[in-house]
Amino acid sequence: MAAQAVVCPQCGSNDQIRKVSSLVAEGVSRIETTSRGFGATSTYESDGTTGTGYTSTTTMGYGTSQSDLSKLLTAPEKPSETAPEVSGLLFGTFVFGLMAMFAFAAESGAALTAGVLLGAISAGLFYLGYSRTKRQQKENQTQLPVRLAEWERAMRRWRELYYCRRDHGVFEPAEGRFVPIGEMADYLQQ
Ligand SMILES: [Zn+2]
């Protein structure tokens, strides 16, 4: 075996370590259990003697359930496009446009003035909504590749991570720095 054995930088052992990616892939229900049991049995013999037997079992462990652990160790989420938030503006445009149409249909002088005003407001709202959508599209085009590149880098690091059950933290063997589980997300972004 030419490869150097992977050990936890915190405790210096390898008996409690697992690859983070395989732990998460398994996603098993629990890592260890804590249970206590106590039982009593009574016996009644045919000659009249009675007996009582007691059994006690205690299994103690460190009770982090693996589903929680998988959640804590889960890979960084892939960034996606920001959905345009213009539905409210578009609805406003629609309502004002409709009111303007009714005002024009009424054909009286006052209604016509109101119709022109509402039409102008509707055009303004449409312009706002349109430019905002454009801006968001542009942001998606420029920001998303950056965020995706950061995510891919974080994923490459995540795939190398090991988890030590004894110290409840992760480490990258090549780097040898121990990271408490709560700081994993920040660590992956570095
Ligand atoms: Zn350790």
C-alpha cells in the first residue's frame, strides 16, 4: 500500500472516519443508539417456590441520528437563476390598461382624460417591469457563471472531505486542517 493512511488531524486516528460523500449517499436512519432496558421475570414452581430474575441492559452511545448528520454534511446547493420578480408590476399594468380601455370606451371628455392618464401609468409600469426583467436576465448571465464556478470548486472540496465521528467535524486529508461540522459551509467557500 503506497498511499498514506488518512487520519483525522484532531484525534490522529482513523477508526472513526468516513468519507463524507458516502455517508450522505447512504443517508441511513441512525449512527448509534442509546437504549436502556430493565426486565423482571417471576417463576412459580410446582413445589410452591417462587423466584424472580432481573435483567438490565444499558447500551449507551452518542446519539446523533444519521439523518441529521447527512443533513449537516450535505453538499452545497447548486445555484440557479433568479426568477424575475415582475409579476406584481405586470398585473398592475394589466389592471391600469383595462381601466384605460373602459375610460376610452365611455367617450366622455372627463373619461377620456382619465383614460389617457391611466394609459400613461400603464405604459410606465410596463416599462418598469420590462427593464427590471432585462436587468435580472443580465444579472443571471453575468452572476450565474461566477456562482456556478464557486459551487463547482466547493463541490470538488466537498468530495474530498472526511468526517470524524469522534470529533464531529470534517477535514480534507491533503490540507490536514480540522473543521467543526458547523463551519463546513464556510470552509467550502474559502
Ligand atoms: Zn478525530
